[in-house]
Amino acid sequence: MYFFDLFKRPPDAKKGVRAWANGFQVYQRALYGLCGKNRLQIVCRPVHHLNIKKEQFVQRLFSKELTKLFIVKRHVGTTTVDSIHPQHPGDNNGIKKLGLTPIQEFYVNANVFITGSTGFLGRILVEKLLRSCPGISTVYLLVRNKKGKNLHARLDEVFDDVIYDTLKKECPKFRHKVVGIAGDCSLPGLGLSEQDRNVLIQEVNVVFHVAATVRFDEKLQMAVAINVRATQDILRLANQMKHLKAVMHVSTAFSNCLFQSERPIEERIYPAPLDYRKLIGITENLHDKILDNITPMMLDQYPNTYAYTKQIAEDVVKNEGLGLPIGILRPSIVVSTYKEPIRAWINNMYGATGVAAGAGLGLLRSLHCDPQCNANVVPVDMCVNFLIAAAWDVENQFVKSKKEATEFEIPVYNYESSNDKPITWKDFMAKSKMYGMCLPSIRAVWMMKIYSKIHKFSAVLSYFSVRQWKFGSYNVNKAIDKMTDKDKEIFFSDLRRLNWDEFFQMYLRGVRVYLIQDSMDTLIEARRKWNRLYWAHQIIKAVVGFLLMRILWSLFSFIYSTVF
């Protein structure tokens, strides 16, 4: 793929379009050499300072001979040059010549808006879209200022992550497709400026609302702001988007955790415990201390503010998303990558990863769980692949309902492993220990911080590890079965093809390398050190046991001699 940056306004733009077009003669000469089988994309931000239509701009920018070789795909406002695709003369199917799959074609020229792009799942989503959807036009990322770092500094920091190394090799100019949008999901209206809001309304085709606070002990006010009100704001924004194709809201499989019975949790939206408008009003108007006092009463049987607010957010989707091409993805417990972009990448100790790390490193010897209950974990890359495919499926269903003049029912996808590839907590712990003990860390003695984190997250997980839920995942398998063979490989998401042994062999390696940040180069030395620590531990246990026996024997002898 070739890419030219036309973002900057030329110095002589005031002289008119003709002067500007003449200024791009160097690009014209370059274009001639790049036509043919190669794919070229030219992207330009809105040229509002030129009061012309896009067709006029393109016509003046390129010679007549050159424009015969291209098709201009228009999905956005009249003042934005979005993308131009080379074709052979007389060929009206230039895009199909590229051999794109149906899902890849869905994203051709698409402008995608993503919230939560700096998070665990969001990073994989951004990487996958840019790497596997070559026709994508622009990816707008909502990013907030954090710890003194502004939008640009945070994006630079995110793209320094090792997971983008493959993308940098395959698409070195990918940053030209990324546009940061300053905002914050905890603020009203997402904290968007009026200018950025208008850009999103005019340009965006696909929305992925991934942002959420996943802290189980989050204050109710913050949990509602991010998980509920931000969802409302996203959907009200989506309702104004001129060229919207699909919206995907990421929920959780445990949003309906109260429905624990013999009947499975179905792929539908369940009634909310409280109207979301009332909940938003309560949290915005009551004092923090009052909210803290009434939170247990409001949660009732819900285990935490996360599950409570995510369940209510689905009701927001049902009401605010009426008439939109929208779907809900409910992933279960998301763990490290399985295959791509690199195996076993993980950047947090949440939930099951903390348990696996603790068992694998020998720091966690017990877990409060029912060993026969299903762990219900899913790899993050497979989850993201399905999320990308689900947007395509949602649009197809929406278009079909319009053609058939039927009511569009919001598709819900329970992306969980209990049906297609179940694994119990007993097996989860056993595999973590078996494969993890083969990869000891050189930092074994300096792990008190990790130790405290592991026990914190294992305690939080206990509610879900002692209960069993049944899920229906018909919509997931139905969507996967619609995919072509090539799409099934590119967007690998079929949990029926997941191999847990293969996964766990790499899972603990990822914990060691990416979380503990201990290179595999230290493995031999770490094994020696681990053996020394192991035998030292055994000797200490033997000595302590011997001393206890001596103390007990002395005590018994004293009592015996005194009595008799």
C-alpha cells in the first residue's frame, strides 16, 4: 500500500484551487509510477478553507488522463477528499481486483470511530483494523489527557507498544490513517469540541464503543458516567451521523449475572433494574457521601458497580439505539492473545490472568472457586476478530430488514467459551501451573507488588469462580458460519477451533515477558535460581517442622511428667 500525506495546507492555498493543484505536480508524477496492481490511498482532512466541492477539487488536482485510472469512493462530506483507488483502464471493478474478502470490503473507505482505544481490547482492535483491513480510510481514536500527557503524547506512547511491531513492518505509514480526537468518556458529551463533533457526524461510518471502567470497586458515580452516560452520548452522536453503517457496543457476558439458573442467558437484552435516565440523574445530583451510602441498596444482588452499570448500559442501547444499525458484543473473561499480532500478549493482571500468573509463578497455591465450574475465558485477539466481523454482520442484517420491511432486532452476541470449548477452573489452574513452572522468573524474590495484585484480583474474581452460568451463543456461531473461508482465517474467531494446551503453552510466557518484563534470555539462570529457592524452601519447611515437633514433644513430656 502506498500513502501520501496531504494534511498540510500549502502556503499558496489563498491563491485558489488552481495554484494548490499546481503545487501537487510532484504527486501527479509519482502517481503515474504507482498505478497498476498496487493500491494507492490519498487521504486529506476537511479542506473547509476551500469553498469547493470534492469533485471539483479532485478534477483540478489530477489531469484528465490520470483520473481515468481511478475511482473516487465517496462516503463523507463534500469538502473532504477521502480515498482514490487505482484501476486498470476500462476496469470498473478495481476494488474487487484487490481480492478483498466481504468483511474487508465492508471497511473499504470506512471512517471508523473507536472509544477505549488505549485499553487492553482497544489496542488489539486498532492494530487489527489497520493491519487486516487495507481499504480502511481513517481511524478516529477518542483519547483523554492522562497523568500530564496530552492526546499526541499518549498516542505516541500507545503506538510504541510491541503489539504494533508487525503493523509497522507491514504498513509503515499506518499513522497517516490515525486521527486522535480529544475527549473523555467520564465527561458530559464525551468532552468533545464542537469542531470534532461535527467531523465525526460528517465522516464516521462505523463506531466501536469499547470504553468502560472495568474496576469492580469503582465508585458508582464514575461507573455510571463512563459505562452508562457515555453510552448514551455515543448513541445520540451516532443518530446524527450522516453515513453510518454499523455501531458495536461492547458489554460483558456477566452483565446479566443475576440470571443464574438452569435456563441459559440468551442473546437478547434483559430488563434493567433501574431506568438509565433516573440513574444518571441520581449520580449527577446527589453528594458523593450519600451515593456511597446508598450504593449497596441500589446494587441489591449485583456483585459490583461494573456488572450493574454494564447491564443498564444495554438498556441504553435498546432505547437510544432505536433505528440504528447497532449490535451488542458480550465477551466473557478476556485473556491474552492466542495468535496475533504476537502470541500471548497481555498488559494487565485483571481477573483470570492474575490467577494464571499466580499459579504459574508459584505465588498462588489456592483459589476460592468451584473447580468444576466453567472458567469461561476467551483470547483477546479472537474476541476482537469477532467484534470486527460482527459490525459487518449487523449492517447486513440491518439492510436486509429494510429491504424486507421488517423490524430490525438488535443482534446480541454472547462471545464465550462454555459451549464450544469449555475449560473448568480446575483445568485452568492445572494448566497454568504445569506450563508456568517451566518458565520461572529471575525476579522471583522481588514479586511482593505482583503478589498483592494477584491476591487482590483473585479475591475480586471469586464471585464468578464459584458460580456457574449457562449461555446461548447461537448468534455468534451463525455469524461465523456466514463468513467465507478466507474471512474465517483472516478474522479467526471460531472458538470451536481453539486449542487450550497450545494456548497455555504460550500464555504464561506472555505473563513472564510482558507483565513481569523478564526476558526469555534469563530463563536458564532463572531455572537455576528457582531450583535453589525451591530446595531452600524445602529445607526451611523441614527445619521448621522439626522444631515444631521438638517443641510439641518437650511440651508433651513436661505435661506427662507433671501429671504422672
